[in-house]
Amino acid sequence: MPTYHLRRREREIIDPEELVSVLRRSRYMAVAMCRGGEAYVVTLSHGYSQAENALYFHCARDGLKLEFLRENPCVCATAVEDLGYRESECTHAYRSVVVRGTMHLVTDPCDLAHGLRVLLAHHEPDPDAAERKLLPNSASYDRVAVLRLDIAGMTGKRSV
């Protein structure tokens, strides 16, 4: 993956732990895809697994995003931690991370359950209770698709 640098290097986030912090604190990402000459961006809630260096997403079992990913699994996604608008300065305080990588449809039932647990752990204060409520039996897993984004690289920027 080519390396790019920010024009204003003092805003670049280079500390890996700070990059991970943005992923952990954000709740959703804008994920960009492309097939042929057509671009598509969709906002999805995510869960981050540092051990796997991967992001997990859930979606319907069919739809436009899956059509795009079948043709081109390479994606770019952005997470933003909004730290508030600065009145009278016409600017925002924020930290953001751009992730590049390959998105895969998770097909193995155990991996699908794992991906959903990563998502629930990211969003829910009691992920076990949420899993029991939302996924009470194995048939529940048949209604949802799970996507895994294997991260090839991350860059970050801050304005705080």
C-alpha cells in the first residue's frame, strides 16, 4: 500500500495506540467501495478487533454493498471522533482515522458469531445480555450477514 503524508504534518496521528483509540471510540464508519467506474459510500456501525487487526460490520444478506464487494473487495473507510464545533472559529475539533483494506463476507458460522460478538462488545454495555436478546438461537444468525475488513493500513489526523 502506498504511503501518503498529510500536508500539515503536525496534525498527523502516528501513534498506533491513538489510531486504535479513535476506532474504539467511534461507533460507525463511512465505507467507500468501487466497481468499474462507479463509487459507493455507505455508513455502517462497526466493531474493532485489535487482536485480528480487523473491523466487523453487519448488514442484510443481500444488497448493493455486497454486489460491490463481490466485484471489488478493496475498501477505504473513515471513522471520526467528533470533539465539537468551535464557535466563532468556523472549525471542528476532531480525530479521524482512514482505514484501507480488504472486506470479506464471513461465511463460517463460528466466525459469523465471533464477528457479531465483536460488534456487540463494541457497542453494548452488557454484550452477553444483548446477544441473548438479539440472537436467542442459531436461526437468528441466518438473518444477518457479517463483513470483516482486514486492515492493510491506517492513517490518522487530529484537530484538537
